[in-house]
Amino acid sequence: MKLYIKYMVSRRCKMMVKQELKNLGLKYVAVELGMVEVPKKISEDQHRQLQQNLKKLGLELLVDKKSILVEKIKIVVIEMVHYSEKLPKVNYSEHISAKLNHDYTYLSNVFSEVKGITIQRFIIIHKIEKVKELIVYDELTLTEISYRLHYSSVAHLSNQFKKITGLTPSFYKQLRDKRKRNLENM
């Protein structure tokens, strides 16, 4: 039996969910981002208790089919952007469609209906978060970052970065450097 969990988007979340399952005496087959697989159906009491415990952690057990599908889409995007060494060679739409075994138009319509933004916008937001992370780590140039995240150019990356953050990547990097210096001078 698979259980879907909203807001479960990091390795830390996975550890917290595993701990909650252990606390409730529930065995699991797998704990992935946004999903837990248990070997057998859980009782209504166990379900209610798990739901309450997850809520205290800022997580939510999903039951609505559309919400579950949206969470699956979010997890595919998050894994693709944040946890893969390289983004897929195919179109993002093809990648998401293949991963979830659904027509992309259907996925896109459900996502937009539930989240109020397009999948494409969600991807851009997460790519910019990844860019910010890579800028902070200061291991790659903007050219290398744009190549790694499949931007057509540094200018394209910079334009999207500014649209999302209100800052240029260069200015963001200057702010990071200034914060770093301030911390060193404390």
C-alpha cells in the first residue's frame, strides 16, 4: 500500500517520516520523497495517528487523487532539478510524462488547477533555487551553472533569475560575499 505525503521534499523529511513510522510500529517497504510504501493496508486508527503525527512535523498525508498526482509531479521536478547530477536530455514535459505514465497535457491541467501555477513555472522556480545554491557554493561559474541546468545562455539564466528573485546573479553573489565578510568580521 502506498501513502502519499505533502511537503515531503528533502532527505531530512524522509528521516522524520521513517522515525514516525517506527514510533507507530508501522513497517515500511520504501520511503521516498512524497511517498511511503507499507507492506499491508494500515488501520483507520493508524492512518489517523500517522496523519496527526505528520501534521506536527509540517507534513500532510494526502488522500485526494488530484493532490496525490500533483505531489508526484512536484517530486519528479524536485528530484530532477535538485538531486540529479544532470538534467534529462529530453524535454521536461516528456520526462515528467514518462515518469508518471500520464499524458503531459492532463498532468499540466491538474497541476495548474490545484497549484495555481504551471508546471513550467514550478520548474523555473526550482531551477532558480538550484542556481542560488550553486552560487552560494561558489564552485561553478555562471557559464557552467547555465550549461548544467540546460539554459541556452548565461543571459537566459540571468533573465529568469532576475524575474524570480528581483536580483541579477552577479548582485546575488555580491550579497553572498558581503554576508560572508560580515560573518568573518564578527
